[in-house]
Amino acid sequence: MAWYNNLLKRRKNLKIINDVHFLFESNFDLNKNELNNKISFIEHHMSHMASAFFASPFNESAILSIDAFGDFSSTVLGFGEGNKITKIEEVNFPHSVGQFYTAFTQYLGFHHYGDEYKVMGLAPYGKPKYLKEMEEILVIENDGLFHLNLDYFTHHTNGVNTTMLENNDPTPSLFFSKKFEKVFGPVRIKNEKLSQYHFDIASSVQKHCENTIFHLLKKLYNKTKIKNLCIAGGVAQNSVANGKIIQNTNFTNLYIPPAAHDSGTSIGSALFYYNQVKNMQRSPPMFNPYLGSESSNEEIEVLLKRKKIDYKKYNDNDLVNETAQLLFDGNVIGWFQGKAEFGPRALGGRSILVDPRRNDAKKLLNAKIKKRESFRPFAPSILEEFVNEYFEVDDKAPFMEKVLPIKTNMQNKIPAVTHVDGSGRLQTVNKINSPKYYALINSFYQLSGVPILLNTSFNENEPIVNVPEEALNCYLRTEMDVLVLGNFIIRR
Ligand SMILES: [Fe+2]
């Protein structure tokens, strides 16, 4: 009867989807029925797969969509050729790798929607001592797929509900069962000190998640026999797992879009409709994440004058050289340039930058701006040509989508961006896609001999700043030393 229940749920969802017209009308100030355009519904995993494959440089590719749930599926293995995607196999509700990871994220005391990256950050502090227990819960099957041992979960009986907190923070209901608590012990309460046990649990969860991904990819490769792979879905945000895929599978080429999670389904749905439904030819591959809003220097200057802020204007060349010198001199810099990045990562459009050679960078950033958990690493942006010199694997990661091991002899050269296990979640910076950011890192390289900057998102316990006024407010509110807003430099 599972299929029948799914059908009922799909019908219920359809009712919600029909409200899309209403949502458009109310948000864009349209009169009722003014919106005559037809709305097409694209299945969740087809959107995810399209966001990766149709944006990729591959004409043929294996595709994995791996998620919590979407349209009652959690995982889809697929194949893309030209402007068509076909499904090969799928795993349906209630079985899900994402749900497995989220249950442990909640157990470790992180309850907000999207907190899974914190478990990923904790994992290198522990050892995968509880792998056997994990294998009992998320069971790898001989046919190449997996299932959850439902004794440990509640989502299949209680549903997946999300509450919105006062500050619009979505928080899902708890997914783990009494048996889960019996086996793993008391749940970590908020602000409880993290112990070695918590680290080992995080490490075991991460390791088993990676093994499950490799297991699925083995099946996918055997079905497709293609060396190219595209991945999307919430679990594709697991940059640690992503960084290990080429070494642990038969795939040799990997593309992951800048927003592999649900926000990327906006691009995925558009691409699916354009390519697959309308049969249009593929567009050039997407390696440029800068799709958001931008402000001209004229608009920025009006803002600075209105706010009575002292500033100095520079041409492009002088701006990057002056900023590089300020970084070299030890300043924490807010860097706001061009269009905002699409997706969860700051990639040199809305970034806070620091000299990666500083031992005290983490402390400094936490004291001046970020105030975040001490176990979370900061990321390196590196000029594309130098990856081989600093990392064990010579690879590209334009969207900060992979964590790779840093060469042992380089780790003490860039301590601010080296995680406890010697890894770094790198962003490779390309001259064509990020010319100004490339020029800045290159200028810093001329001064320091290091072609890398510490790059963290431009925000302070808030969404990443989007417009100049938000960047200026963040600068004024925190102890950031310098703000580079378009071609203007603002100092304390
Ligand atoms: Fe999704």
C-alpha cells in the first residue's frame, strides 16, 4: 500500500502547488487571474539532476540525485545524454541518506534546517569507531541501493514537519526514535560541551555516508559505463564526500553545480523545461556562480555620501593592489564586488578575506565578526594554477564543492585554512570567471609568495549580505578593519 499512500500525498501536494498562481499574484502585485502563463511542474529529482547535468560540460554523463526527500523520493540514479535525462532507478520514502545524516545532526544537538555541515566539520576530530552501528541503521544492500532500519526513526510514522521559529529559522521535527536514544545514549543538549564521543559519532556518520555514496556510484557506473558524473541534491553539499569520489569510484570527471541543494532546483527546473521539454539545444556549461544582484559605483557612492562615510575611490588595478597590501598588513577585509554568488558559498563576490598564513586568523575572525563554533574550518581560495603545489590532488573546485587534502609540507604555511585533519575546502579561482578576485589573490601572491586567501562569507549571524547597504551595516556593526565596496575603500 506504500504506493497508494504516496499517491495520496502527491495529490495533497498538488493542491499546494496549485497555489503557485496565488503566490505569484500576491508577491508581484498582480490582480487575480492576471497571470495567464501556464505553470509546468517539474519533479524534484528531475530538477536536481537537470541543475547538474544540463549545466555541466558533459554531453553524456551518469547522474546521481541524493537528498533527504523530494516528491517522496530520496535518491535517483540517472543518465544524461544531449538534452535528455532518463531515470535508471530510485529509492523512495522513508529510506534516505539525507534523513540518516539529519537524525544524527539532531542527536548531536544541531537542530536548525541545514545544520548537517556542522557534523561534517566535527567529523575530523573523531574516529569512525561506530561504523558497525551505522551499518545497522543505514543498511547497504547487495543490489547496489540501501534502506533505513526504521526502528531507529520516526519520520515514517510522525511525518516530516518543520516549525518556523521567531526569527524565521526553520527547524524540523526530531527524526530519531527511542531505540536510537537507547543505543547511542542521551541526546546532546544545546550548548553542552562536545565530547570525544560526539566527535567519534560524527566521524562514523560521515564515513558511513561516504561509503554509501561510493556504493551507489558503483552501481551507477556499472549501469552506465560512463566516466563522467554529475551530482546534485542536499547530500551533494557534503564537500568532504565530494572530494573523495574520484579516488574511490570508476568516475574520472565530476561536475557539481554551485547550488546542489534545493535552491538549485530553480535553475534545474528552468533547464529541464528548456532542454528536455522544449527540446532546445544545451547552453554553454556553467562555471560562473555570479548570477545575483549588483550595484554600480555610482549607486555605492550615493549610499556612502548619504551615510556620511569617508571613502577613497581607486581604479581597478590600484584597488586590488591596495587591498592586497592591506591583507598582507594583517587586516580583516570585507570584499563586496560585482554580482552576488548563487548558492550557499561566498566565492569572492560577498566575502570576508584574511591572510591565510596567520595562526590567529580563526581567533581574530571569531572575535571581530563571526562568533561561530570553534570547530568549523575556514576555506582557502587559491589561484587555479597552484592547486598542484598546495593540494595532494590536482583538481578544480570553482564552487567550493570539494574538500581535498593539503600537502603535509604546506599545512603550516597556511594554518588559517588547514582543518584539523590537514584538509581544506578549496575554491579554485579562475582568471576568466572571477577576474577581479583572481587579480587580488595574484597581487597578494606577489607580496607574500602565497597564492591563497582565507575566504569566509560576508555576514555576521545573518544571511550573506546582498546589497551595498547590508555590507556597510555589517562593517559598521562589527570590528572588520576595512571595507572594499566596489571601487571604494573605507577604513576605520
Ligand atoms: Fe532536494
